[in-house]
Amino acid sequence: MSIDPWAAQELARTGVMPDYYVPLTLWTQALFVIYTLLAYCALVAYGGAMLSTRVLPMVMGILLLRRAQVPSTQDGLQRSASA
């Protein structure tokens, strides 16, 4: 979700960039950073829970903790494309 199409329609209609575009863009970037941090924290918590239980093999918890440590190249490409 983005405000870019909405702002582009407004720019095409009026010829002037909407004054709310820059603040909303900064807000969406901040929300994405918060989301990313919370997602990795959730992976750590889930991996820790898997390590503390005997239902699943210990390797599953270790793999989740490792995934939370090292962001994939796909994540890096998405971040660099949006910057």
C-alpha cells in the first residue's frame, strides 16, 4: 500500500504535487521500519519457544533464530528498491 498512485492522480489532475505527500511518505517509511523490527523480534520469540519445547526438534528453533539474525538478500533488495 502506498500513497504514490493517489498523489500521481492528484498531480495529473491539478499539475501540483499535494502538500501532504512528503509527510505521508515519511510516515509510511517509519511504519515499515517498525514492522520489520517487530517481525524479527517475533521470529526470535518463536525460535526461543521452539527451543524450550520438546515437541519439535531443537534444529527448528536454531534455524528460526538464525533466520532472525541474518536478513535474506530478498529483504535487502526490497529495502533498496523502496529507498
